[in-house]
Amino acid sequence: MLRQLARLTRRVPAAGPRALAIAIYGDGEGHALEAPGEGVACVDDAARAVELLALVWQANQSPWIHRWALGLLDFVLWMHQGDGLWVNFISNWEGDLNRDGVTSAPGVNFWQARGLSAAVTGATILGQAEAESAALAGLAAAAGARPAPDVRSIQLLALGRWMDGGRAGQVAGRQDDWAEEIAACRIDRILMNSPEERGTPHLWGHVQEAALSQAGVALGRRDLIELAEASASALFSPIIEGGFPAPHVQPYDVQSAIEVMDALAAATGRVGYAELAGLARAWFSGRNPSGAAVYDRVRGLVADGVDDSVVSLGSGAESNIVGGLALPEAAAAVSFEGEPEGHPEYAEWAPARS
């Protein structure tokens, strides 16, 4: 999946000499495709790629992975508007901002939460001091709003990582408050993505159970872990056991399920959760209605999903980023002989040596 992300990576000189972003959509040949009305690249993808590459770098200490992560972090920080909010899209590779689009305008929303999360990663893992002010501003903006639980969950997970680094300070006490917000939005046993949602919640970005289980451990609150367990049992377990049988399933649906099960396994020590995470990971290798692999190891890409029992021909940024997060060992094992500059995937953008 890193090979496809490399094919989709481009320089954004307006954001700085080493700044990089990732084309939103791509095909199976590695060609970037534009998103009409939105733009060519976004914070949503770049921020999550920062987190993926930071994890890969922790695992293999590759200098070029570190430079790649820093280039994407530069883009994320450039897109920060200085008040804890982010613009999501650039309209073109010259770096013109899409300030008004419904999926791009600043607010306390998914791209704000992901920008905040990347800033936390930049400060705590990548050691970039300039990311700390963006992280604190993002936390303050998040505290001043009450977003839907799916957004709040990303903020709560970021807050937990921030506090793990001994940086409590101004943010102490928010873990309890944000966990209570998430816990209160449920129907019967199932945690919902928003107060307006009815029926079975969509799985795309549904990580409330992961956020509550991690907060429960940090706060010593068994009740939060029990709520997470009950919701995961009702929502995720039957879907995972059935091989994600819905007509349309995206990699982010599956990665969300894996994140939840991994978090519950860590919080409780129960083997059953780790087994369910393993079953969910097998979706990428063919345990799905198509019977075919969604992660093509030969071409180094993750398809955009399984639609009506057919693996998609597309392979965009999100699919490969969440594929890497779902399969961290495969991502960390990526191997090139020498530096990436000698490989065609990297020829146009390979990060300059620092």
C-alpha cells in the first residue's frame, strides 16, 4: 500500500520546500484522478498518512519514511488556519485553497479532528516542535464545540495520545467529558455516530468503542470499557464473523472494525477480541463476498472496496492509508533497495535530504 501512496504523492511547493500531499483518487495503474468540485488533495488523507508513516518509521527507522512523513506534516500544518481549524482541500497542485466547499470549509469536523490528530503525532512521535501549537489550538477548538460522536472519538483518541506523552496541562479533565458525550449517544447497546442516526450505524469511521475503551483504561473507568464491549458485540461481531456481507464495503469500514477490536483486546486482555481483529484483517486477503484479495501485494495497492461481490478497480489515498493502518506489519515491511529516488514511484517527489 505504501507503493500506491508513493505513486499518488505530489509536491505542494506553496506549502513549503518539502511539503507533500496525496492525490485523493487513483486507479489500479497508479494514475491520480481529480475529485470534481472538491480538489486534488486533502487534509483528511494527508493527516492519516502522517500517522501511518510515523508508525512505520517507529517500526523500521527508515530515514526516507521519516522525510515522507515530515513532508506530509508540513502540508497539514500549512492547511491549519491558526485557530485550531483546518481547510480540507486544495483545488489544484498550485495550492489554491477550497475554503467554501461543504467538505472543505473550516469547522469542528472530521478534517479538524484528523488535522489535530496529525499535529499530535507530529509533536509526540516525529518530534516537531511546530506541531505542538497546532495540537493545542486544535484541542482548544474541539473543547469549544460539541461535534457528533464519530468526530469526537477521533479527538478523544488524539487527546489520549497527547496526555500519554505527559502533556496534560490545559487539557486535563477533557477525557472524562468527551467520553461521557460519546457514551450518551446510543440506542439500546449500540453507540451511534450522531444523535440523528437511526438503524444500524455505518462502520466508516465508527471507532467510538476504541475511544471509550482507551479512555476507560486511562481513567480507570470500567464502565466505559463495558459500554464499548456491549456495543462492539452487538454491532461489529456479527459483521466480522459474516465476512462483511454488505453490498458495498470500503477498507475504512474494515479498518474501523479492526481498530475497535484491537483496542478492546488491549483494554481487556480477552483473546476473542484479537481473534475477531484477525478475522477482520482477513477481509483484505479474500475473506469477503468476492473471494478475492483487496490488498494486491504484487502491485502494492489496496482496492477501494468490494461492491456487489466485485473488487473495485479504483485504489485511492484513503483505501491505501487505512489498509496500512489495518495491516501495520505489511506496511512496515515495505522494502526498496537503497533510497526511494531510484524507483519510478518516487521519481517526481522523493523528499529532499534534511
